[in-house]
Amino acid sequence: MAIFSLKGKIALITGGGSGIGKAIATTFAEQGASVHIFENDINAADMAVKEIHQLGLTVTAHNVDVSIYNQVYSLVKSIGAIGPIDLLINNAGIAHVGTVESTEEADFDRLYNVNIKGVFNCTKACIPFMKKAGKGAIVNLGSAAGSVGHNDRFAYSMTKGAVLSMTYSIAKDYLDYNIRCNCISPARVHTPFVDGFIRKNYPGKEEEMFEKLSKTQPIGRMGSPKEIASLALYLCSDEAGFVTGTDYPIDGGFIRLNGN
């Protein structure tokens, strides 16, 4: 069997319609997994499915709001009836710019509902199926912002710190059930979200700001979604069977080499 094979495994990937989630969905499908994309933006999900199908791979998209438990559980239950749920990637997330003073309560609640409650809902729904199967792997997408301070990222950093803490708790609680849980904490990754953020906030200075943001990583560039997907693949593979309860910064040296 090929190394890092996911053949025969069922994988659920939240926020799989674009960026990092789409790269993970593609990579897992390439490695033989039966991939299910959970996505609030069904148009993005359908486009991702179309592109992955063009590669001759299998993937299914589902329109679901991860912040609503009943929606999540109903969908997980239907997939679990097909076969054991082996892998869960809690990738869905939203960003926000602001300090504690400039963050409105509605913005705070919105980030909590997607970035924290979404992880809770999907994990809570999947764990019973993993327990029944006696195995499973969960990967949560955190951020370097969950470990170090970022200017004007109060609410976002709060949510990613919570994701990291949830990772440790889940890993500890389900050791006896052979369910592993790890966290990936990227620094800046070049996704469509980053391009849109720069266009919106720095019109006319897109190239200048892209270069500036790229250089905040000591390695001198942003990461690629494929690089994050490759790490997620390892953590979900049988080759990572001895790995649980760990946070993996993939940040071009941002956390340790920037004087933070």
C-alpha cells in the first residue's frame, strides 16, 4: 500500500469549498478517501466538486451551516449510515479585524459561532461514530494567532486559542477509544481570502501590501494551501498513529523566529 494512503476512509472536511479546505479535499481524494465537503457557500462547494471531478476523483458537497448543531448532526448521521467516519477536518472559519474596543458584540458572536461552536458541533456529532468504530483522526485548523499576539485581531485570536485548547482536551478524553486529535496552526497562507482582504482594505496598493504581508514570515513568503493539506494528510494517515494532542505550527518561522 502506498505511503499516506487514505483508501477506504471516509473524510469530512468543513469549509472545503475554497482555499485550505479545498486543497485538503483534493489531496485526500487523491489519496483514495471518500471525501465529503461541508460548506455554507454551496456555489463555492459545487465549483470545488467540479474541479476535483475533472481530476477523476470522488467528492461530495453538502450545504450546511456548521454553527447549527441539528444541521450538522443530521448530515453526519446520514453519512455515518454509509460507513464509519474515519477523518474530520475542522477547517471552516472566518476572520475579523479589530481590537477589543472596535469589535462589536455581533462580530464577536459571529466569530464564536463559526470558529468555536462550529468545531464543537462537528466534533460532538462525529465522536460517537468514531467511538463505535474504535478509531478516528481529527485535525483542527488553528492559527499562529492562537499562540502569539497580532495587532487588530482580538476576536479572531480568541477563537483560535480556543481551537487549540479544544484540541488538547479532545485528544486527552478519547485516548482509550483510539481517536487522535491534532491541530495545525498556519501563519499567512495565500488563499482567495487573502487576495480579497487586500483588495478591500488596500485598494491601489495590492502588490505593495501582498509583499509586506509575505515578509512577515521569516522565510519570506506566504504558505500555500497545498502545503497545509500535505501536513493534514500526514496527521490523518496511519503513519501518524503515534501522534495526538499536538499543535503543528506551519508558519515559515513566524512564531519562533520573529522575536515573539
